[in-house]
Amino acid sequence: MSRVYLDNAATTKIRPEALAAMNAAYNEYANPSSVHHEGQSARKALENARESIASVLHCDPSEVYFTSGGTEADNWAVSFSGDVGEGKRHIITSSIEHPAVLSACKRKESEGFRVTYLPVDRYGSVSADDLERAISDDTALVSVMMVNNEIGTIEPIIKLSEIAHAHGAVFHTDAVQAVGSLPVDFSDLHVDLLSFSSHKFYGPYGAGGLLVRKGLKIPSFLVGGSQEYGHRAGTENLPGIIGMAEALRLDASEMDEHIGQLLSLKNLLIGLLRESCPQVVFHGDADISHPGILNLYVPGMDGEKMLLLLDYEGFAISGGAACSSKDHVVSHVLSAIGSSKEEAGNSLRISIGKYNDESDIRAFVSAFSTLLKKNS
């Protein structure tokens, strides 16, 4: 059976160029911390990758810290909020953050921090006014994601970071769903911390990073060796980092084309779905959203059953975030935007990627509408 993959928000297929760069790294390089010739050659390759990523994200190479992925980067950003906040004990985040941020905030609450979870409107957007009302002189950190991973909403990060800085707070954004799919300029966003993850932009698993604004002093997250400027111990995943840098470099060079492709396919998907099942409900903001993410609900549809039927027919989609869908947890994101328990528990996420084409979209809608009729 020919299969169609439409779960790119969960992970993307690795680019062949990135895989080739990784294979070469496995064969050519030693430990970047070693002082011999092979080690120093590896160190040069590592720093070249850091410079390449910095060039794409418009930051200084010294602001790029490599991690094992977005979860570690988010955990790191939230974990040291008390250290950078000079004793401040208040954190602000949104109610629709990724579990990597929300769980880290819950941990800080267990340590005596006060955490405010900002509400969102029906499109999933955080209000600058709500942040202004919640923030205080005791606020150490504000963490709001750049793009929501379930409904694709793009948050007003620049405005929110301005408010945080006006009150002396550090601002972090989880940009895992943004980097590689949208232009991301660290300098223009005026944020202090930014998380990204390789497998969301056609790079390998197990590689990611945290951008840390120059001058912001951060404590070590993992202790041991002196890697990553002494702040993240452990031998660097050099092949993964090289593959990530190559994937991000190529994505940046194709950005306009990539966004155009995703938007075209997403608009086709919306149009065909409205024709075949006019009762469909779309979540999020159609105008200010990720070009490839669409979250929907059809009244009376059993979402879990539909996922299984579509999988049997050869279509890979999800019921929300991959990290929680297997546990059959009602989406906290959809609940936050006002969806009923039934709607939140039976919605589907279709996420389009660079390896999809028009035939994939048409085939999906045909199968989806047929299954709806058979199982309504």
C-alpha cells in the first residue's frame, strides 16, 4: 500500500543531504574535546555548524548552545529562571504551551515558585493586555511559544517580549514549530532565549538548541565536562549537529518556496474539506498561523476511530501532539480555546510538509469523506 504522511508537526522526514552529512561525520571525526589532530578537526566542524545555524537564525555563534532537542532546551530555559531573575519567584507562561514547558513550570511550582498560566482567545492567541495585568516586579521569566504545535497559531512574540523587558523579566520562546517553517530572526524578535529542534525541519532526531542572548548569565544544565562553554556537559552529538545545520541551511535557502508550497496545499485541503463535509470546524486562526498545520473537528466523529481507519487506508495523521495522543488525553490546547470535551477529544491534526503534493491532499480528502459517510 502506498502511504501518505501528513504528521509533519510531530516529526519530519530527514533530508537526504542532512543524512549524507551525518554519515560523513560518523566516518571522519573524533571527539571534539580531544586535543589531537582528529579531535581538533571535529572541533572545527562543530564550530562551523554553530556558525551556520547562527547565520540562519541571525544571532552570534556564541549565543547557540546545542542540546538533545526541544524538550531539553525548554526545560533548560525554564529551570534557571530563579538564577537569572535575581531571586524573583514568579513565572508567566501560556495555557497552551508544549508539555516540555508546562511540566518544567509545574516543577518550579513544587520548588516554591508562583506560576501564572495566561488564557488565550478562541484562536489560541495570547493577549498583550493579559500579560501586562499578570506581570510584576517579582516576575523572573515569561515563556510563550512562537507557534502552537496543535493548532498552528502564531503568537505576538515581539509585543510580548517588549512587555516582559519593560518589567525586567527574561523572555523565552519555544520556537520548535517555527524554525525551519517560518523566518526566525533572533535579533528582531528581541527575546532572550529561543528553543529549536532539528527533527521539525528535516534534520535528525536528538539534536536541537537553545539560543541565549549574549550577556545573559546562565547556570549549567548538565554538569560534568566543559562542553558548550561550560554550560552543558556531555560529548556533543557531532553527526546530529552537522546534519541539523545542513538541514536548516537548506531550508533557509528554500524558505519562500517552502512556505508557498505549504500554503497552497493547506488552502486546497481547507477548500476540499468544506466541499465534501461542510459541517467541518477548523481550530485556530486561518490568517495568522503555521502554513502547514490544520486542526479540525466534524460533529459526531469519533476521532480515535477515524485515526485508526485512516491509518489502515494509508494516511498518517494525529489527534494532536504526538507526545500526548498515545495516552488519549484530551487536548489542553483545544480546551483552552473553548472547545467542549467531546470536540477536544475527537479533533484531528493534519500537518503538511515539503514532501507532500496535491495528489496527497486530494487522496486524503477522498478517503476522509468516504470514511465519514460510512461511519456517521
